[in-house]
Amino acid sequence: MLPQAFKGIPTKMVVSSGGAAGGVVTEGMGYGIMVEAFKAVKGDRTGLANGIALLRGWLGMVYGPSQTQHPFGGGTEKGGATRVDSYPYGVSAIAGAGPGGTPSGVAGWKFPVDQCYPKCQGTATDGDEDAVLGMIYLAAALGYPEDFVDMVMRAVIAFASADLGFPDVYRILPDGTKAFVPKGGSQWGGLLPEHGKYKSSQEAWCYNPAYFAPGHYRTFRDFAKKHWKTSFDAYLPPHLDGSRPSMVDLAAAFDGTVTAGYNILYYSSCASGAVGNWVGVKAECPDKEGLSCAGVPWATTPYVGEKGTCTASGTTFGSYGPDASRMPWRIAMDYILHTEESGVVKMYNRAGEDDPALVFNAQTYLNRMANQYKNNAQCDGAKGDCKAAGMSLTATFKLSVAFDNGPDMTCDNVPNAAQSWWAAFMAWPTFTSFVAPLAGPTAGE
């Protein structure tokens, strides 16, 4: 049974085309739910209807196709979506206890599932986090009805468990901080081990920096804190030893993910803001099947161990390309939604020791990219010389040189050449860096 807000709203899906994204993929669905929800919270009734219609489709994906066990979530066709003690680790679908209690959570990454061999299964963290952020904004647009909030809270918890590894997949830094790392999805990557019951299904220790969405995680944390009820305690997945975490633990996991993500970003990016599509976060436990132990995920980043590499989507390891291109707008979201908090990030050295001299945060990262334009483009918009001669259009070639010919597009942290700025998906996200003011402009500037 769905929450009352779905009454009279038909199902909608986002159908993508081309490459691995052909069909219905959670990345496209997540974008759709998020964007329509942003419109809805500003009072756009069409945006609200579209967002709920897409969310109905999302919940259908969580439930799964007829030939799988239900709910399908981020499990396999044999199950695994509702228990942490079965493969894959984590709970990806949670049924509600009251009205509107249809299973909510995160979905298998691609439908129809027979487009892959073996069947398309397991979640994709990037699509999930955008969809869940959209759910929170839809809840706000609706005035936070009780049954809808219950459904969204279950999605927040499922995301934390399936895609971040809550409550058991983390590394403990020397100061006691629990560092959680976004996985590639429910079945692989991040801090999942190479061996054992919960081993990564592919490319162990592989990480996509642009899956890191700190503004989303802070919003998930704040939503949980504001709307938590004691009845929600039953939705939290237990530790493997049977003990129960709390909402405080859930909030701390989101904070630990933000801290780890910014440190990994620092060690996987250049002074230009360029960041690798894929990097390593190997921090193997003494028990090679272990899920949690002391360790530092960025100890050898960008490499997997001393010199290992990885990739999972056909994009180049350690190169600023299609996967990495999302990094600026994800960090810009953190700056926009959490301006003050995004400026205070605890940074560590390679050994995981606190480094107070190292300053790196949302504005620092965004300023790197803005300065790449400021220092290396062949025009200055403030002077009006970026327009093509005799035209009202921007002379984009004057901007492209900042990234196609500028310095610092490769470095020790990003060892391989970048993809061209001229691809729209490479150029457009860079402009979001300008939401953060540049530090120290002169009076003339």
C-alpha cells in the first residue's frame, strides 16, 4: 500500500538511451525525481505530480520484476534485500509498519533486468542518493505527511545500509572517527573486502569520487534528526553481532562519510579541480574477510594499494572524464545547501592523523576550478571580451583552453590525461564552481 499522496498519480519512468545507460536506469530516475522535487518545493504543482509519478515508478523498481524475490531492492534474483546477514551486505528495501508501508529503499540499477548477463542487479549509489534527496524535497512540498515521511525515512536508512555499508562497513581512524566510504552500489566497491561472504562482486577497493555527494548526506542526516520517531528504531538494520544501532549512529555514519569523502577527494584531485573517474581506497583488514577495523581509506589513493588501478564503467582510471565530470556540481550542492558547515572539514594525512594545517572544503575545491578559468581562459567575462566577434554568443574556444590546454589537469593524484572540455557533460558542470565566491579577489576584480 502506498502513501496517500500517490492517489490518482500514474506511474512515470525515465527511459535512457545509449551504452550502459540504455533502458531504465536508477541514475536517470534519480535525476528526474530530484529535479522535479526541487520544482515542487517551490510550489510547482506539475513538478510535484511528476516527482510523485516518478517515485511511484522507483518504488516499483524496489519491489522488483515478477521473476525475482520481492522486494528486489539491491539484492539478487535470489533475495538479499532485507537482511544484513545475507549477501550482499546491507538492507536495501524496508517494509513499513503502518499505512503506506510498501517496501521503500533503493533499487536495482537497470531495468528490464534481462539486459545484463547475469541479470542486472545491485544498486548504483549515484542514482540512489539523488532519488532519496528528491524524496525528502517531495516530503517538504507535501507538508511532511506522516505516511510519506515514514516511507522516505526507510529510503534514507536503506541508502545508508546498502550504499554506505551502515552499520558495519567502516574504518576507524586513529582519533576514533568511523570513516564510511560510498560503495559503487550494494554489491561492490568501497570498503567491501576481496574475500568472504560479503566480498565485492567486482573491482574490490574501487571508488568513484563523483559518487560522493556531501550535501545530500548532510540533508539525509538532518531529515532523520528532525523527523525521527521511536517507532523508526525497528527499521534500523542490526549489526552482524545482533546489537542494534540508533539514530545517533545513523547520523554519525553520514558525518563519517562526509569526512572520509572530502579527504579522499583531496588525495584524488589536482590544483585545477580535475579528479579521477575511478581511484582506489584499499584499507584491508587483518582478517581479510573483515568489514570493520582500524585503517585509512586514502592511505594509497589514487591507487589500489601501492600501484594498482581499477575501473568499472569503461572510463579511464585516474582521469578527469565522464564519471568524474559530476564532481563540481555535487560539491556545489554541498556549498549551496550547507554553506557554513561545508567550510569546516577535518582533514587528515596519509596515516590518518589530524592535519590542522591542511585546509580543504567545498569552497576550496570549487575555487580551484573557478581559478582554472580565471588564470587560464583567454577572456574575462567581467570585461565583456568573451563574446565572439559580431555575435551575442560566448566564444567558447576562449574558455576551453583553460581545461584543454591549461596546467594541472594531471598530477600525482590524477595521473592520466583528461577528456576534452568540448563534451557538454564535461564543460557544463564546471560552471557550477562559480556558486562559491573566490577567496581574495582584488577591488578591481
